[in-house]
Amino acid sequence: MSGPVYMSETRSGTVADPEARYANFFRIGFNAYEFVLDFGQEYPPEAERIHTRLVVNIALARNLCETLESSLRDYSSRFPQGANDRVKR
């Protein structure tokens, strides 16, 4: 697996300009063939509002998990003061 892709680059090295959406809430579901990742915003007492849904195959879900774990390790090395931040639910 190659290294992380930072926000202003793609694997081909060209600058990407995707739409960015803020999320402070997510949930994950799955079936026999794919994973479903929902992202949105939650501000109690209102219910969460989903604004983005990703549906990915199992191989891509595994790759996403490995890449996220690697990126979190890199983050913890670069920003040790923030390494223990966790959202409590």
C-alpha cells in the first residue's frame, strides 16, 4: 500500500477539487456484498441529519480501514497532543 494522500492531491499528483462537507456524526452498516458509510451532522436535541452516503465493496472497505489506521498513526506521531482526542457517545 502506498502512503497517505493529503487533502490537496490525488494519487496521480493532480490537484483535486471535491465538494467538502463537515461531519460530526457517522454510522456504518453492511450486507454480504458492501459497506454503507453515512456521514452527517448531529446537534442534540435534534436528530442527526445524514448528508453523504458512501457504498463501497468489501475490498475497498478493507483498504479504507487500513489507510485510516495508517493515517491515524501518522497523525499521532505529528500531533501527539491530539492523539488521545475521542468523541464520547
